Amino acid sequence: MKILDWYILKRYLLTFVMMLILFVPIGITVHLAEKIGKIIEKEAPFGEVMMYLLYFTIYFANLLFPLFLFLSVIWFTSKLANNTEIVAFLSSGVSFTRFLRPYLIGGVIVALFSILMGMYLAPNASKGFYDFKYKYLSGKKNDNTRNVLKQINENDIIYVSSFDASKNMGVNFTLEHFEDNKMTYKLTAANIRYVEEDSVYVLRNFEKRIIGETNDKIILERRKDTIFPFDLEDLTPEDFIAETLSYPKLLKFIDREEKRGSKFLGRYRLAKYQKWSLPVSVFILTIIAVAVSSRKRRGGMGVNLAIGITIAMVFVFFDKIFGTLASQSDFSPLLAVWLPNIIFGILAFFLLQNAKR
């Protein structure tokens, strides 16, 4: 039986690697053909372009990881079925559950690799990917951010109606300071601009209202140069930042943003849960792929691939739909991440029972 296990396990891993080697360069070529004009126009250094392509490779592979795995399992299992090898295995007294064991061992290896990639490699690649993208391909990040309301610490809440990252300038700025759940003073300004050279904020039409027990004190200035206990990034929140953080940093970041009341919490939590749901989907998709392709069909491998591609596309569709709902509404990120696995887990169970028969 060890010979059978090693035979299937090697085919499982080698076919998966070959699928990555075949499809990732295609994705790189298509992406590079689309962006080459802007890269040449911005005169991006060759070294940075090469690093960008490396980052894109990891980013692209991580994005379509389940699809590549699913198709690779269907591909080599269909070949086994067409060569009547599966019939020979089962006819020798091997149960279908026992036949499935090397697939699950391969799933463990791929799942561990998926965890490593999702928690450490993919975040670093995403950061390099987005940095190059905004530097050479699409301008500055978050050129126009609107309605930023954030608690920056236990005592201060800031608001800006709009912020232009290209000018480091915001409109209708407000800072409210609280002590013992009571507002002690409030700052307002018609606009706020960050001066990088001096590391200060410049406020125009500045007003400070100090709230007293019986009356308030108002301080007015046409221009006010000052510093604040928040960073420029707090005025330009990036909805994709969770993709660029390793798992330990992501947990700390989400904890901080929960206290600040960030409007992107759904997206951040979604990124956290996806790092654990993807490894589980490896086993679910492996079982579905084996159950679908282990039977020899009249149409041959093409029929199995057609069925497999359809199922894979439906899985990706559900994953993206629920992900979008969680990031742009009050839909639970935890449910959004695990619902596709639950639905296809049930499908895997019934397909497996049918395949055993």
C-alpha cells in the first residue's frame, strides 16, 4: 500500500506544482502586457520591475490558489481513471476511503504551505505589489478619501469630510477631546494640511472651544501650526492594508482599529478569517475533485475538466460574493468566509458517498 500512497501523493504534488508553473506565467504575461506602457512611461527601474513581477507572482498564486489545486487534482485523477488504474486499485480490495488517504496527506502538505503563504509570504508580496502599483501605475494611494471618522486614542476623536492625499490636505477638520466621558475642548478648522518638511499640521481658520462649567472659552486664529497624536495614515485609511500585514501584526492592527471605530473593520476581519478558511477549503476541494473525476466517463478527461471548472467557478463566485457583502455591509465576515466551505463541504460529503457506491 505504501507504493500506492507514494504514487498518488507524488502525482498530487507534482501536478499542482506544474499547474502553478503553467498558469502563473500566463497571468504575468497578460498583466505585464496591460501595464507595460505605464511602466515605460514612468521609467521604472529594471530591478523594481523584476521585484514587482515576483510580488505579482505570489499575489496571483495566492489569489487563485484553490482553483489551481482543484484543477490539478481533477487532471491527474481523470488520467488515472481513463487508464483504468483506479479500477485496478479498487478491484484489489482497496476501499475508496483508503484510496483517498494519499490525497488527504497531500492536502495536509498543501494546507500547511497555504498557511505559511497566507500569513507571511502573501502579505509581504501584497505590500510590494501595491507600493509599485501606486508609485508607477496609478498615482498616489487614496487620492480622495471622504468622511473619515476615527477614534485615535481613548480621549480623542477626529473627523475630516474629505482628504486629498496628493496635496496632503483635508477639508472641514474636527478634533474632539474627552475626559471622563465629557468633552473638554473641540478643535475645528476649514482645512488641514500636513507639511512633511516640518512634520507639522497647518490649520486654516482655526477655532478652539474650551468647554467650561458655566461658559465656554473660544480661541480663533487664521493659521495654526501644530502637531497631533495621530499619523497622516489615519486621515487616509487604506481598505487593502489588511492584505499587507502578517498574521500577528494583523491581529494587533484589528484590535487597535476596533477601539478606533474604523469603518473598514469588516474588510480587516475578513482578511483574518480567510487565512484559516483557505487551508480548510484545500481538503473540501480535494474530496470534490476526487469524487467527480475518479469515474471513467464516455467523454473522457474533457467531461471531468468541464464539471470541475464549473464547480470551481461557482466556489470562487460564492467566495467573492460573500466577501463583498462582508466588506461593504453589515454581513458577518466570519459567516462570509466559512459559508462557501460549509456549502461545498456538504456537497463534498454527498459526492463522496455517491463515489463510494
